[in-house]
Amino acid sequence: MLTWTCDNFATIVWPRLVEHTLLSYAPILLGLALALPIGVASARWRRLYPPVLTGVNVLYAIPSIALFFLMLPYTGFSLWTAIIPLTLYTLTILVPNVVDGLNQVPDHVRQAAVAMGFGPLRRLLQVELRIAIPVVIAGLRVAAVATISMVSVASLVGLGGLGQLILSEGFKRQFPAPIIVGVVLSVALAFLTDALLVLLQYLLTPWTRRGGSGERGRRAARGRTRIQQVPADQAAGTGTAAVAAAPAGAGAGTDTPGPAAPGRDRPAGGTRGEEGR
């Protein structure tokens, strides 16, 4: 198998992999471009969502092979014969995810955006869609893996990328090497695409990173600790040195200095000059 792959990588394997990638990514991008306005419209006008959802589900119920052959009289043996049906299939997954993501935006967030002067379009782009990104990308991951797997079926109409290796070079010739190579590369492409989408979500949603929120929490905790260590009377401007959280043995209202801050080696009762030394 390795020998066959090395001998035929440039002439057979690489062109099929490029075609498979194109036939997979084009429907994903086109499906997302269609699902966003359809999903936004369905979220805005609730009565529109049930017929839209029924329509995309009916399209998904049509077998892919039948839809490929139905496209042949209009598109011929071009890439659009596979791209158009696969794009319609992605709508079944992407449209509900866009609607669910927009429905999860809290009302007080929308009201805050309106109070800040955001118009409908600006609020949608900068607030609502950004909050809906995790849900949308979750659906995009499912649609991407499903599309990559269904591209191989298009080899029955003369397309399909890696499906040509599996059917034409493998099963028809009873040769296992192309079958194994086609399956392995299809799975690798699906894993790579899923990893890229996870990375994209990570970059587009910085507020969900644990490091950032944890650091902000630690800074807030350190700020509260400093506030608690400030002498209460000093904060009030009286000039005394009583500490807000004094130990049980300290006399309130006396000139006895409070406990030294952590990290200082100042003896109890020391003057400010001794502390400087």
C-alpha cells in the first residue's frame, strides 16, 4: 500500500484529495452563507421558522444519489452537480443552529445594546451573532463531517474525489491499497476540518477562555485583599492606625499600629523611619 501511494501520489492521490477538499468546503461555506440570513429571518419572525424547518428537512430526506442524478440534466458532469445538493443538505443542520444560537441571547443584553445606541444591524453583527458563535460552530462541525463523508457518494456520477479511489481504483479492480488510502484520507480530512473549526471558535470567543477569566478573578481577589488591609481610620482621614480587621488582642481606638503587611519584616511598634531603614 505504501509503495502504491508513493508511486501514484502526484498523479492519482493528490488530485483526488484536492477535488474532495473542494467538493467538501464549497458546500459548507455556501450552506453557512445561506443559513445565516435564513436563520436570522426565522428568529425574527417566529411564524416563518416552522415552514422553513419543514422545507429543509424534506430536502434532507431525498437520497443523495437521486438528487445527484436529478442535477445532471442542468449542471452536467461539473462540480456543481455535487456542490448544490450537498449545500442543501447542510441547511438542515445549520439553520436550526443559527436560530437556537440567536434565541439564547439574553434579553437584557439586547436591551443594553439598544441603550448604548446600537441599531438593529449593528446589534445583530456585534452582539447577537457573536454570542451565538459557539452554537453556530457546533452545527458547522456536524455539517462539515457529514459533508466530507457524503462527497464520496458523488463518485457514482463521475465526481467524488477520494470516492474515485475507493470505487474506481479499488473495488472495480479488486485492489485494496486505493480503498485503504481513500478511507484514511477521508477520515484525516474530517478530523483536520473539525480541529480547524475548534480553533476558529477559540479565536472568535476570547471571553470563554479559562485563562482570561481566571486572571481577572485573581486580580479582583488581590484588589479586595488590599482594600481589607488598608486601615479603616486611615481611609477615613483620622490619622489613627487601627486596622479594619484587627486581631482579638488589638485595642480599638489606640495608637497601637496594626499588623504588618505580608512580605514586610517590620517589628511591631516600629516607627515609619525604622520601616524605611
